[in-house]
Amino acid sequence: MTRVAVVGAGWVTVNRHLPSLSRHPGVRVVGMVTAEPPRVSRAELVRRHGLTRFGSTLDEPWLREEVDAVVIGTPPDTHADLAGAALERGLHVLVEKPFALTTGDADRMIAAAGAAGRRLAVIHNLQYGRAATRARTLLAAGRLGDLRAAFGVQSSNHRRRLPSWYPTLPLGLFTDEAPHLIYLLQSFVPGAEVRGLHVGPAFAPGDNTPDLVSLVLRGGGAAFGSLQMTFVGAISEWLLVLAGSRATAVVDFFRDVCVVVPDDGGHRTLDVLRTQVAAAAGHAAGTVAAGSLRVRGRLDYGNDEVVRRFVAAVRDPGQDLAGIAAERGRDVVTVLSAAHAAAGSHG
């Protein structure tokens, strides 16, 4: 049994991390470390997840005596110091995205894990969600043909639930949310590096979020990646479009739905109707299936798989962390750092 504590008490920790940890048959969630009051009462955390310990720092004696690993779900600017401190105390660490805010901090965390002989991983969960998994399966089976391009698109409405600390980050909400689409693009376009980048001006006074970020990623192969993120919309949507030579897959992350649209040939009337029906029917069917899971509290957006991989690696030092390895977290930080540098005064 792997004994785990969570660090931080934000919405994601309470609603995603704790449920995924509690569902894993090989995990016992011991307690929570937070300097802030939890989003729900301690009594409720005990009832839901069996927590028996609570503390405010990583110096709590029970962390050394009763815990094997910690999951860090605190603001991004605290990740490097907290992960380093936990690793120094002999704990394995799973940290939320973004892995760190600078490549220097990322390197420091990776070095600390190596020195301590402990596993260090990052929560890149959407790549294991139902929608992304289906898209990857279709691509591997040849249903999409050869991958020619991967497009990440995000529109954010600032009226939705957002963390209170995001405005002070370099590039604000972009830095907090872009990692999801960046690691997905990197997974479909291996070895991709930034080849083009535009960062717009700040969204509003007191908010470092730019109105637009546009970047192009290219690797050694024929496929390329593109990311377009705007933060001035009246709707919140996260999409990944995989353009294949035979068909196109559209991954809708908020609804966890993957829609496949066939080649529309000459784009004649019947071709357009056929693709329109395929898109509408596919999205409707996927929404019903995902909606059923959401109602039952089982739409985990890939978090369960991240926990499974992390726990397996903690138990077996030879286990490959693959898509959640600390190095993959650093890959994302490299792109974020390029955006921070391009922003100039906007950062």
C-alpha cells in the first residue's frame, strides 16, 4: 500500500486529486498539508477520503513517519520549493502543471529527485482522458491516415471559476492553462520546438494574461503543431484538432468527447452534409456517454491514469513514467519560458 498526502487545498486537489487517489486500490490517503483552510470541512474530508492527519508545513512529523509520497496542488510559483523540500525529506513527488515557472527551477527539481533517489512526476492528465485516448487509438490504427498537423485551440471566458492567484503569474492564465495543450501537442508531434510565437498585450490592468497567444511548433517529421489561445471570449472551450490524410479528429476536452470527421472530398453539397452529420452525431453520442460519467462523478479527465502510473513507478524504480516524467514537465516549461521572454513588458 502506497501512503500519500496531498499538499494544498484548492478546488483541483479536493475535486480531482483526492477522488483519484481514493479510488486507487493500492493507495491510502493519509492526510493534507495546507496553510489555507480546506475548501470543505475536515470532517467531510475524513468522511469522503479517510484522511487522518492535517498539517500546515512539510515539517509535520507524521509526513516522515507515515507517508511515502505527496501530491502537490499548490500555485505554480510554489512548486519548485515544495517539491525540493519533499524530495529532501525522502518523499516521492507528483506535482500539478505547470511543472515549474522556469527551466532553472525545473532542472533544480529534477536534480533533487536524482540526489534523493525518489520519483518525480507531473500531472499531465488530459492525454489520458477518454477523448485523447480514443484519438490516439484511431491514429495508431490508421483510421486518420498520416498525421499532418495538430491544432490546439482555446477560448477562455473570465467569468468561469478561476484560481485567485493566476493574475500575478508571468502571463497570468496562459501560464496556468497552456500546459495542457502544449504537452498534448508535444505528444502528437514528438521533438517539436517553437518556430513562431506571438504574445499579445495584457488582458486588463492588474492581470498579466495576454489577450492572445499564438505559436507554431515543428519537429523533425512532416507534421507540425499550432496553438491559438485567446482570453477575451464569451465562451470557454479547449479543443485539439488532429488533421490526418484520411480523416480529422476533434478532441473536445471540457466534454471529454472525440469526434471523427471523414475526408470531405470535393467539398460538394453531399460531402458537406456527410461531414456535418458525422460531426453532429459523433458529438451528441459522445456527450451522452461523458455526461453519464459526469453525473455519477466518474469523469476523471485522465487523473486516475496519472495516479496509476505514479504509484506503479513508486513501487517499481524501473517503471517508466513516460508521459508524466519530470522531463516532460520541463519540456512544457521550455515553451512557457519562450512565451514569457517574447512578452517583454507584457510578462
